[in-house]
Amino acid sequence: MAGVLSHSQKPIHPTIRRCMHHLDVIQADDKTKQIVYMYMETLLREINMAAVSEQEPVESQIHN
């Protein structure tokens, strides 16, 4: 897991941190941890992009 996380300079989302801890508890191999981390980060990024895109129409109406 350390190899996966060392590439990122930003803090890890608490849910992802808990998930990684549980993967350690069940002794998941490093490849499994990497895949789970990648998908969880992708989901988080997509949620953040969706939240931003929902705000954009409101902001553009204010400025027009």
C-alpha cells in the first residue's frame, strides 16, 4: 500500500484510508490494494467533478 500512496501528495480521503486498513486486516495482496485504491480515487474524482459541474450553470447565470 505504501507504494500506491507515496505517489500522491494530497491527503487520503478517510473512507479510502479505512478501506485500505480493512484490506490490510484481511491480508489482501498489494495488487488488490492498488486496484481498490485506484477505483476509489476514480470514484472520488468523478463525484467531485459532478459536484463542480452542477454548480457551473448557477454561477454562469449569476454573471450573465
